[in-house]
Amino acid sequence: MVKFFLMKDLMGKAIWDYFHNNHPEDILTETSVSEQDILPVDYLFRTFAQMPPVEQKAMELAHGKVLDVGAAAGAHSIYLQNEKKLDVTALDVSPLSIEVCRARGIKKAICCHLLDFDQGTYDSILMMMNGTGIFENISKADVYLQKLKSLLNPGGQILIDSTDIIYMYGNEDGVIMPKYQYYGEIQYYVTYKGEKEDPFTMLYMDIDTLKKSALKNGFQVKKILKDDYAFLARLTLNDEITA
């Protein structure tokens, strides 16, 4: 069994507080390559109209039986279940987030790490809000991609977004890249109501690196939409033809 990396579940606490009107506060985030930033909790409850273009496009393309990986407060699951009438399963490692998903009316909401999940196969697997972050680092990408492959129905698709963060390494002398690791591997820190989450690694993959990893694991990749440095990609199995 995979050990959950969100030991304190601070993101889940923020989601739970907001839903229950329990004096919620903004979430503070910081990375090893950026200064502290504010993540308003209400953003995790966004409607379709409030979603960025890459997420709206993913909502449009999702079909059939859907697995929403890293569902958080369930914004995508709710839209797909209630507006598109799809069979959706919300999956997250955060127990409190899954409690809120269920309270919001998501019919299938499961607290489990992706690598431990084995409840069926799906036509669309959704991985939003930097979906490649779930891979943790480049060395684990193959493990996660093989797991996702095992969860796909014939003709299925993975809709995943990411951001090429190369711009974060630029200065007046040009781009200074890390010497000993892929530049998209960063440490991520979350603080909520003065309490700090244990730091964890997130992976921001550029499209070429994602294609290389996906092709190695039997997928073909199509970049569907680019929005500044962010992009949406669709992964399908190499032996299947998609529109």
C-alpha cells in the first residue's frame, strides 16, 4: 500500500472548513522555485465558467465512465455528473476532501492513492490542476503511467494538464537550469491556519517530456490546447485510433 503524502490533510481541512462555513482561510502555497502565494479556498469550488480554458476543454472532451484523479472539492466531478450526466468517480488521497465530495452530492467518491486504486476501468481519466504533479518525479512517471494504462477501457483517454515552468528559471543572464534533476521537479509546501503540511514533490512536465514518457509506456499524445505556459494533453493507447 502506498503511504499518503498528505499526512496532515491541510488542503482537506481548508475544503472542509469552507464547505461547512467553519471560519475558512486562504491556503498559502510555496515551492522550491517560487515565493509564497495565496490559493483562495473558494477556487477549489469553482464552476465551469470559472475554470481556465484547459479545464473547460477537458470537461468538453470527457465522455463515458470517468475517473477524476485528485478530485479535491469535486468541481470537475460535479460538473460532469450533474451537467453532462456522466458516470463519475471522484478519487483523492484526502479523507476530508472526499467527505465534502460526498456531501456535495457526488455519487461515487473514494479516498485512495491512485497506485492502490483498483475499482474498475474507465473511458476517460481526468487529471486536472497540474495533473502531472501526481507523478511526483520523473523516476516515478513510468509507474504511474502503467497504472493509468491498467485503468483505461479500450478506446479510452487520459486528459491531463501541466505547466512548463521553464520561465521560472530565467533571469537577466538567461535561463539557468538545475544541474542534477529535471527542472519540473519541485518541492511543494502548503500552510493553512498557521499549520504547515509536510513538504512533498510535484512534477510539472513540459509537453516534450510528457510525450517521451508516454510513448515509452505505450501511449500516443496529442496536445489539445495551450494557454500561456499551461497545456492540456490527451493520451490514448498506441494501438488505437482516436479523432
